[in-house]
Amino acid sequence: MTTDISAERFLPVPVILDRTSWSRAKLYDAIKKGEFVRPVRISANRIGFPESAVNAWFVSKMEAA
């Protein structure tokens, strides 16, 4: 899957927590275990999750169900 980086959006942590209904601790645990998309450092104090990767993760979860 190729992504046009100029069209890529980065989702902040609160959006991910809302979409997954996870706590912050669960999110970081899933990242550490390789069970969720790794964030990208946007600036010194911000990270974001590539929206295309998050959407692909959700699709894979729905297909596995």
C-alpha cells in the first residue's frame, strides 16, 4: 500500500483513545507489544498516528473478527 504523504493526516492521542475506547496506559502497552500502530514524532512535544495505518489496523481487526 503506497500512501501519498502530502495527503497523510496524523491523528493525536486523544483521537486514538476515542476511536479505540482504550485508556492511555492500554494504548502505550499495545504500542510497546507491537499490537498497535507506532506513532510518529511530529515535534519535540507531539506525536501523531498516521491515519492510513490506523484505518488499516481497524480493518484488520474487523476482518479477524
